[in-house]
Amino acid sequence: MSFADHYCQQQAIPPAAFERTVLQRCLHPTARWLYPLLHVVPGYFTPDLAFIRHVARLHRAEDFRAEEIDFTQDPANDRFHRRHLRLRVSARRLYRLVRTTLPSPPV
């Protein structure tokens, strides 16, 4: 099962609500406050949702780093408001969510 499958099962949410739920949960605090305003800007959360979609397919938390690198190198994240004001998803919050949601590998 993927991260998305585990998360939806644990949180008892439909798969259609996965991306939006994870987006809102993993935003930096300032972005959470401004979400109602940022959400109406067309395409504002496109890089964040792409990151979440890629992470959703993971089966192991160890594979998160490659997705994180792609997200941080996305040209859309070079904009001042996303990089310095942190009006975006927190990779650290998303990693914690992945780590606590996916089952630990057998030892």
C-alpha cells in the first residue's frame, strides 16, 4: 500500500480528499493563515500538489528524500514569497507525516 492509501485509511477520509487534506496539514504556519487568500490565486499551490502527488505513491519513507530534492529545485519555489516567506508546503512536516503513517520496515 502507498502512503496515500495508508493515510486515507488511518484518517478515514476518501481518496479524493487526500491532496487537499495533506496540503492544509503540511503548510507552514504563515501559509495556513493565508490559505484562503492564496487558494484563489490560480495555480499557486501547483508545485505543492505535485510534490504531494509524488509522495503519495511512496511505499517507504526512505524514498522521500528524492521527492524532496525535486520539490526544492522546482523553479516555482525560487520566488521570494515561497522560499523566504515560506508560503508553501513544509517538506519537514510532510516527511514527519510520511514517517508516522507508513509502517516501519521489518528488522
